Amino acid sequence: MTTCKNCGHTFEGKYCNQCRQEATTTRITWSEVVRQLRHATVDVDRGFFFTVQQLFRQPGVMIREYLEGKRVNYSNPFFYVLLMAGFTSLLFLSFDVPLPVRSISLEHIEKMSPLVAQKYFILVGLVVMGMLTGGDLLLHRRAGFNVAEITVASAFQAGQLLVITVMLFPIIYLQDHYFPPANSWLDVRQLLKLGVFVYLVVVRKQLYAVDGRPPALQLIRILAQIIITIAFYEVVVARLIMKMI
């Protein structure tokens, strides 16, 4: 008999007869990541809107549950980030809107390499995943997650940051085409940056809540991590992207 990690039902066979989760759900390792990557382009499915909802309602809790084995109701994390990256690239290219980081010119990228422009937000998703994974490995090792698990967590976060970008896109479009701000601090992109900052802090407060550090110290570490991550992306990564194209 097997106890389902998703719903707690006891059953026999390859799938839970109550929620349909696989019986062989195990801890995420690199072999599991490779398996999920193979299915990322065909997993067009399952629980997409529920995943979006839960990543807003309780993102750190949802990611922790996914890592612990409650996976049947959620989208494949790599499909999630790929889908949102493709859709976000389509929006910004189709409506001729400057990117969230204004120092990166999508028009320039498109002239130099149309393919890179079309896949731009996929590149962004991969870079963000790498930065979040590296920072979490460095600062939150006490939480006990392995590299593959933190990579999966980063994929969910990168995908949700793109969801936030898409949600603010209509306002960004209206501002750029009809109501240009008087100065950069009134740019809607500042609101997007604030939303990204708050979201990433909340995720870490929930996901790494049991790492054993005093709450105040943990919050300071998280705030410093996210400030450095955002600044590094805007100052260093953005310049590298423009120099490479």
C-alpha cells in the first residue's frame, strides 16, 4: 500500500485513485529535473490557472508543498516559465513597448538578431532562475533543499514574475503611448520593480521559514539578497546583454 503525498489517501497501483498523483513521487533530483524538462513543451495543461492563483496567494507554501511531493494539481515549473516567457516576448514585440529595464533596447536586439528578440524573455527567465538559485544556495542552505529543488523553486518564481509583468503590461502600454511620465520615478516600471521586490521577499519568508535563524536576522538577509539581485540584474546583466548583441 502507498500513501499519496498529495492527498494522504492510501492506495495500490501506479496512481492514486483519488487525486491521480503518481505513486512514485520522490524528492526532486537532477534526474527528475531532466524528466520535467522533457515534458515541459507538451505539458499544456494541468493546473495552469491554479498554479498562477497559488503562486499569488501563498507562493512559498505552494512551492514547499510541490517540493515535498504535492504536485498533481500544479503545472510543470519549466513549462510554466517557458509559456509565460513566450507570451511576454510576444506582447512587447507586437505592441512596440520598451522593456521593463529601459537600458535594454528590444528594437536594437531585433535588428541584430530577430530570433533573440523573439526569445528575449526566455533568456531573462533563465538568467533570473540562475541568480535566484545561486543566491538561495548561498544564503538559505539551512533549509535543507538540494540544488535541483531550488532550481525548480526558481523556475516557479521566474514564471510568476513574468505573470506580474503581463498583468501590468496594459498600464505600461497606455503610459508609453498616451501618458508619458514627467520623470522616471513616475514610470509604471517602478511599480513593477516594487512588485518584484515584495514578491521575492514574501516567497523567501514563507519558503525558508524553518531555517532556524531569528526572524529579524532572516528578514534582513532576505531584503539584502533581493536588493542586490535586482541591482545586479539592472546594472550588470542588462549591460552585458546589450554588449553581447
